[in-house]
Amino acid sequence: MTISLCLIIKDEQDVLDRCLSSFCDIVDEIIIVDTGSKDNSINIAKKYTSKIYNYKWDNDFSAARNYSLSFAKCDYIMWVDADDYIENTQKTKILDLKKSNDYSIDIYYLLYDFDKNYLPFYRERIIKNNSNCKFKGKIHEAIIPFGKTKYEKITIKQFDKNKGLTNRNLNIYLSMKQENLNARDLYYFAKELYRHNEIKKAKEMFIKSLETKNGYYIDNIDCCYYLSIIYKNENNFKKALEILFDSFKYDLPKPHVLCEIGSLYLFNNEIEKAIFYYKLALNTKIDNNLFVHKDYLKYIPLIQLCVCYDRLKDYKKAYKYNEMANNIKNNPDIYYHNKKYLSKLIK
């Protein structure tokens, strides 16, 4: 099985060498499409491949990526970004996958360790080189699933760096005709608006995404979660709670949703209900299709259970959950404050 590595770049001199050096010995060709670099990226790329092509940037990530795919000659195509890399422990897994010669698989999904604070999640990474292998979406582009798929516990990482907030993605969405936006576009547009503190407009787009009734289930759950935060900040706690329960229509309850339900009940001083949902969050299995902060799995429900039992004046249980939370995540200011306070009450 042969693999073409395809990526699009622009001014990536700080990360490109590490990216290409990590992948170069496990792929059979490297194809790079440059969308207007003014730094040393091209010279770095030339160390690894002669297959470098120029593309005039037109605010369409799918178009640029599909242009890179058009040059691929291998059995499968693997796409990455310039700030991605693969560790040596994972390289052997790619080589084993190639040796398997399992051409029945159309798409291999690999784990993406995008942020150290978040759980790795699956993305389509190695795709059979045929007419179905095409990205869609001007931004937050993806390959629509087709044929036979397989999930592999192989991890690609992204450089841990502070990207900062830019207007690039938001401006692309603003340039698009809203009547042409599908559920996925509306969801990501809403998230960009939310990040830029355009809350009223973000709320409108989250609602529109849900109203299409054809969004991806994970996106729908996320829409509900963000809407609950917006409603809570509007002091509309009833609506915030309703939209969180609406998320159960799309899949099994997720830990961040359950924690948010718990926080609403805690705010309303319905402590037993809050405890129920925080404990449910602790016992909820997470799938790797969800992009969720790691703290929601254990730390947040545990530390909030400490708060709940303190409210009930069950200080021994509050103390126990404070200890359990500290075993998951060391947060000394909170931990020692709680410990000192609860120790006095237990005595």
C-alpha cells in the first residue's frame, strides 16, 4: 500500500521542517501546495520533495486541498497541516497499516491530539485515492464519509502553540451567501461569531443549524451546549436547561452537557438534582468523535460534588470529593482552601 502525503501551506517556516521530517520516512511521496508564502517555507519544502505547486488563495480551503490531491499518484492519500507531526511510536503503526495491504478500506480514521487540554478525536486521515476523495466546505473542510471505514488508534499531534484570535475564518463566512450555508457551515459560523463575542448573531446561527435537522450529531450537541451558555448569561435558566435536555435527542448524554445541567441545578439550589447529574457525568463513557475538555470527564464533576455536599453540610463527603478531584488534577489554590475550610468543619 502506498501513501501520498498532501498538505497546503502559507508562511509555515517555524513548523514545516518538523512536520515533514516526521512524516517523510513513512509515506511514498510528498505533495505541497503553497498558497502565497513570503517566508522560507518553499526552501524548507524542497529538502523533502520536488512536488511543490502554487495556488492562488481564494478563501476556499477545500479548493486548495483538492488541488493538492489532484497530483497524488499513490493508492491512498494522507492529508495533514504544516503544524501537525507524528511521533516515532506512532510511525510503526502507519508502516504496519501499509503492510496490511487492506485495500477494502476506503477511509482510515486516525486520532488527532489537537490540544493538550482536550481529548484526542478521530478525523478522516488516510483516504483511498479515487473520485470520492474530495474535500467539501470552504472552511473547516472535510471529506464526506464513503465506502468502508476503519478507526485506527494512531495519533497525529499538533504543535502546542498559541494561535491567537484572527478574523480570517469569520471573514470567509461573512463573504458567503447565508442562504447557501448548510448545517455544518452554520454551526462553525456560529462558533466563530461566539469566539468574536458576536453573541446575538452566534445564537441565531446555532438555532438555524439545529433547525436544518440534518446536522452531524456531535455538531448538534455542541449547538445545544453553546445555546445553553448563552441562555444562562441571559438569565433564562429554564431555556438553558431545556436546550441541554434537547441534546439527548441526538445521542447519549455527554459529560460536559451533564456538568452544565448540574451547574444549573446547583445555581437554583436544587442540590440533589445537581448531585445526580454530576455523578452521571463521572460514569459516562466518552467516544473519540467528541472534541471535549478533559476536565469534564473527572475533575469538574468531582470538584462540583465537593461544593454540593458542602451545601448539604455533609462535610465528610465534601472533603472526600475534594481529595478525589486533587488526585485527578492538582489545583493547589482550590484544593488547600477547601481542605482547610472542610477540616475545621469536620472537627
